[in-house]
Amino acid sequence: MNAFNPGTATLPSTIPQYLEQLRRSLAGADPALVQDALYDAEEYLRSELAENPGKSEADVIAAVAGSYGAPDEVADIYRDTEIKVQTALRPPAPPQRKSALGRFFGVIAEPRTYAALFYMLLSLATGLFYFFWVTVGVSMSLGLAVLIIGIPFVILYFGSVRVLSLVEGRIVEVMLGERMPRRPLYSTRGRPWAERIKELFTDPRIWGTQLYFLLMLPLGILYFTLAVTGLSVSLSLIASPIALLFGFGTGMSIDGNGLILESEPWAWPLAIAAGVVILFGTLHLARAIGAMHGALAKHMLVKSAQYS
């Protein structure tokens, strides 16, 4: 990194000032990137401060400005690195298809389609776990509030919510392609324990995360039902006529009134065509739900956080 030039900006004298300048320098950047940058900067500065107990925060910041960089320099490096990382991780762009049929059937060649579909199937399990964790955690926190161990338990529970938020963010980023934090939630350190405990109760991100976890159960049931229904119906419509063609099975109901029977081979191509349409419609639905849920997770787990 370039050495800090004292003639171009005022070097911060405390770690909170450094972090605030870095936050301002990253204005307009992805909130997940801001969270990662603030966490990395604080970890580095506080580790340097711990290794030099005889120096003040101002002396440590001045000493590391040439190696780690001034806030605006660090912000530029994070922006450049983010572009390179996102470019390297982004899957190859599918070929542009001009026709409506090409766009409709082209969804099967996009890797993100299957990741979103898998997320829909996985969301039932994660939704059940998150719902169980929040309901049990909140109920036990309220039940233990009158006891001495109540406060440590609440602190431990809120800490687990932050960890699970990071885990869910990684799942969302890998499967749905939405940029999420890769570092724990940034919080100012070096303050009295009473203030840090108060921050746990007043941080809107913790409450937003718990609401997100509660919403994941009905959403997970919906996503799982849509995925399983779409896949089972479409694959049954495609496979049943083929099985009948080779003498397997006795037929299946199309709409509750008509049946595909061995004596009705004229309906087999119609059933296969309907199955193909439903299958590709399910894949498009998975892509749409993946984009929608990624935006929801970003809003509730990251964007709702206003760094101050």
C-alpha cells in the first residue's frame, strides 16, 4: 500500500476515528463489503495496539499508516479487490438468446438455476432449525430473566444469532449469488461491558435477524412445496407415457377427469409436452425466488444495519 501523505488528509488519532473515516470513504459501496472492511481494519489496528502496549492509539495508527494504509487508501483497495473477486467467482455468462423460446429453455444451462432450486429444498430444514433456535432462545431468555444466569444466557443467545446470521449469509451468497458479509458483524470494542450489553439489546440488526429466522419457516415450507410439487408433477408427466410405451404402469390422471391409458396413446405426447413446460416453468420460478430471497436476506441481515 502507498504511504500515507499527511498533506492530503488528516490522519485519525483513534481507532474509532479511523473506522469512521473508512466508513465514509466506502460510502455507496455494498453494505456487506463495508462490514468486512470495518471488521478487518479494527482487527488489524487492535492487534497492533496489543503488540505495542507502550504506544497510544495515535502512535500506532501513524506507524501502520504506511503499511496498512490511510482510510481512503484502504477503501480504494477494498473496492478494487471486490471487483476482481466478484469477476473471478461469477459463473460464465450464458449466451444471449434473442427468441422467447431460447430464453425459456435456456434456463436449464445456467448453474445458478440449480443452486436456487437446491436452496428451495434446503430452506425447509434451515427454516425449521432457525425457528426452533429463536423460539427456544427467546422463551428461555424470558424465563431466566429473573435469575442471575439470565443475563449471561441472553448475551450468549444474542451472540449465537450473530453467528447464525453470518452462516445464513454464506449460504445465501454461495447458492443465490447475493453478496453477503464474510466477516462477523462489526461493533465498536474497547468500551465498558455495560455499553456493549446495551448495544446487544438496541442493535436493530439482531432483531431484524431474529425476524428473518422466524420468517424462514413459512418461506421454507412454501419454497419446498413449490419445488417438490413442480418437479414431481413435471417428471411424472414426462416419465409416465414413456413407461407406458414400454409396457410399465397402468396410466395416470392428467386433470382429474382424463386418464393416460395404454388405450389412449394420442395423449402421451400432450402429457410429455405439459411435463416439459411445467419443468422449465419450475426452473424459472426457482431463479425468480432465488433473486427475491437474496434481496430479502440482504435487506434484513445487512441493509437494515445503519453504521454510525
